[in-house]
Amino acid sequence: MEKQEKIIELLNELKKKQFTGFIRINFSQGGVTRIEKNEEILKKNKT
């Protein structure tokens, strides 16, 4: 349960920072084993 709360906290912080990319979460036997974050290096600004 603690790992799930940390994932939610991570997602909320990324949302605040306007994250552009994707998150991959790997599960094994019902538990989180690995989290990968991929983000665009060059972001286009909307004008």
C-alpha cells in the first residue's frame, strides 16, 4: 500500500510540473517491481 501512495504522489507532482511523456509501471505477483519515467527533452511552447 505504501508504494501505491508514493506512485500517486509522484503522479500529482508530475502533473503540477506539466510532465510530457509516459510512465511505465511493472507489477509482479500483485506488487510494484519497477517504475520507468520517459519524458520529452525538447518541449514546444504553445503560443
